[in-house]
Amino acid sequence: MRPVTQAALWSLAFPAVHGPAHAAVETYDCALSRDGTRMDLRFDLDPASFAPPVDAAEPPRRRVSRVRMEGTEIEAEAIMGQDGARGFWASAQGLLMTVSPDGTARMSDHGERPWQGQCKEIG
């Protein structure tokens, strides 16, 4: 058996060794402030959930972001803009978070002024 054929067969036999490539989930660590109050927030999103369907019969993918702030965790809708912006929308909590490619962050809630700060991708 030729070495190339043998290697191909081994990769089919042992997918754990040569598993499929997956886009990594992006995690952002944010420091926000408003009126002298600081809030730390962390959220993630999966860029693969924004990929077009492989088959037209596929159901729509959920674009979920897990958000951790002030000791609580909520599930929100992930946002990924064409300009590289990232963020989330949590309708039940009335939160809209946007992070520009340079890390500048803004989160609107029910307050008169938005939370502002910086986010850094950590994974």
C-alpha cells in the first residue's frame, strides 16, 4: 500500500487524531464604566454560527452568546458585523453591546447614558 493511501485510511479510521477543523469560539473580557461605577463583563460568540447553511433545507442556526456580568449569566443573541464589530442583544434584559475592532465597547441598557469601556479578545 502506498504511504499516501495508508495515511488517508488512518485519518479516516482515527478522526480523533485528525478531527475536523472548527472555528474557535471567541471570548471577550470587558471593563465598562458609567458615572464612576465599574462593571466587568465577559461574553462569547461562535463565528461558525454565522456561516451560510451547507444545504438550503438546514434549519437556521442559533447565534447564541453567553454573557457573564455581576455574578449572573444570561443567554443573548450574538452579533457579528461586516466591519469586524462583535456584540450581543439580550432583549429580555434590554441590553445591546457592541465592540468595535479596536476594542472600544458600548453597552446600552435602561439607563440614561450607556456603559463605555474596552474589551479584549481572550480566546
